[in-house]
Amino acid sequence: EPEVTQTPSHQVTQMGQEVILRCVPISNHLYFYWYRQILGQKVEFLVSFYNNEISEKSEIFDDQFSVERPDGSNFTLKIRSTKLEDSAMYFCASRGSLILTGELFFGEGSRLTVL
Amino acid sequence: QKEVEQNSGPLSVPEGAIASLNCTYSDRVSQSFFWYRQYSGKSPELIMSIYSNGDKEDGRFTAQLNKASQYVSLLIRDSQPSDSATYLCAVNIPNNAGNNRKLIWGLGTSLAVNP
């Protein structure tokens, strides 16, 4: 069964360092997302990406964040200068269907710990 | 502020009983509603989706939607210890183009099924 894969599964970094989280969405999917979940809190939408550009982003997704689809298969989330409050589980998701009701497929997540 | 509210629990039921999970949402334009299961430290896994008023059954799971009351529920029949997890309610907020899968999430209800 096709799946969304994410790397690394866990990354520990120092405050102020740059972090890149990588995702390989399901190959024929068209819509890509990043969500995050701080421990004990709600899952939060960060950004959606379609047709090689951001289609929507949340207030959380400020200038420190960026997304890229560099090679047609990977979908990356970069945090330029990490803060303590960026510590969270980051989930990548993808969707293939053009209709709104298409299912979102989630990766297993990347746990980011900022010290 | 668009919100999705759930009783955080924990909800404790004996094995074989019916577990009832509830969710309310604030945005009347929401069109799609989802129940996800999340085991500790893992990514959300889709259990049920529902788009129109009424009941939708899939095996031991039944989702119920009442758009007038802005209420969606999940019933789990013949609960098993393996059903013990956090159940997340998620609601789709479409963008102006109507093509985005931006999900707004509840905090989740923790379910414990006791053998």
C-alpha cells in the first residue's frame, strides 16, 4: 500500500539552528500539507501546497518557515532559526483527489526537539 | 476563530460496550467531517469521514452528523482493548477556491477500553 514517508523520525537541535524535515508524498498525489502537534495540544495546520506553490498558510507559518518541492518527489519543510516553541511532532500529508472529499494520507511524523 | 471542541475524557468503557464520542464545531460552512484515531506518539489514522446529515456505518463504527446543531459523533460498537487511543475530530474549512483540505482539529478524546 502506498504511503507517505518522513525523515528524520526524530531530530534534536539547538535553538537558532536551521532544520529541514523531509517528506515523500504518495507518488500520484497533487496536494501536500504540513501539520504540527505540540505535545498535549491540538494538531495545527501549517501550510498547503499545490501546483508548486503555497495555496494556504496559517499564522504559525511565519517567515522562519518555508516549504519546497525541489525534485518532484520530496516535499520539505525548513525552519530557518528554530525556537524552543518549535518543539513538536511535524506531520506531512498528501491528497490525490481533485475533489474536496479526497482522503488525506499522513506520514508517521518527525519529532523535533529544540534545546 | 474557527473551533472544534471535544470532551478530552478519559472515557472508560468495558470491553464489548458501546463507546460514544462527541464533537461540536463552530464554522457553519464546514462541509467535511472526519474522525481520526491516534495512538500515543503516532500519526492520525482516518477512521471515518462523513459529509451529509445522518448516519454512516463502517463495520463497528458509526459516524453521525447534524449540521443544524453543528455536531458530529462517533459510536464504536463492541469496543475492544485495541480501540484504546485518542480519537480526534477534524473539520474541513474550505478556502475561497473550495479546493483545500485545511483541517481544524479538536483536542481529542482519550478512550480506554478495559478488558
